[in-house]
Amino acid sequence: MTLPNPAELLPRMATELQQLLASRGIEQAHFIGIRTGGVWVAEALLAQLGLDQPLGTLDVSFYRDDFTRSGLHPQVRPSQLPFDIEDQHLVLIDDVLMSGRTIRAALNELFDYGRPASVTLVSLLDLNARELPIHADVLGATLALATNERVKLLGPAPLALELQSLSA
């Protein structure tokens, strides 16, 4: 399988995001990346858009509901939101959308900080393995992987995708 090049996806994603925000009448949005890959994608999108603004970062480890099942061991770092989110338009960015559980956890954490006016979801990749009804508003590419395959984003610069096989 040939994986897409993030450098080729990002310009189109930036244009789509700009058009979507304009169509919704959103002139000022705050960008928030989900650690770690989502932060890298958010930084790249901000650069593509020519925006110089603070970037929020979320570490959703404490909000995940599937650590014991998926064998994840959180290395928790604090989230940083250098702006108030109450009644603000947010652009939430992740690298890979799979089950939807990371996004659910991110939304739970965001609402602990306040009630945003809107949240627009951007994801570099969608693996189409949803367990929750969550879909990206702006998407780089959709991939179909075998059950023993995963994709990892390498970065922060340059961004690259790596196909990984899980052992049985």
C-alpha cells in the first residue's frame, strides 16, 4: 500500500478549511491540536494558512475510556489552552481518525474548559473504523487498512506516514 504524502494533503486541507470557515461566517477561529500528531498537523495547517496565532494543545489521556482494552499506557502531559474557549469557534485537529474515541475524549475535555460556539474537526487521515458517530469536517485522505495494520504519523517536520504491522 502506498501511503499519501502529508505535504501533498495539507495545501488542499488548508483551502477546504478556509472555505468551510468562511461559509459558516467564522472570521476568527482558535486552533487546538491533539497530542502529538494532531499538534504537528495543526502547526503545518497554521503555516499553510499564513496564520501566526497561539495554538492550543490537548492531552486527552485522562479522558480516554479504552486504555485497558487497547493496552495504551498514558504519558500524561498537561493540556495548554492559551485562550478562553467560551463562545469561541474552535478548530480541533488530529492526525488519524479511527474509532472516534480520541475525539470524544477531546470534546469532553474541551467542555470542561467551557462551552465553545462551535467545533470544526480536521483530520489528516480517516481509517474508517468508527465505533462512535464522529466524522471530520475537513479530511486529508481515507485509508482502508487490514485489521493488523496501523498508520503512524512521524514528525514534527517533515511530516511522514509509516505503515505498521501489529503482532498477533
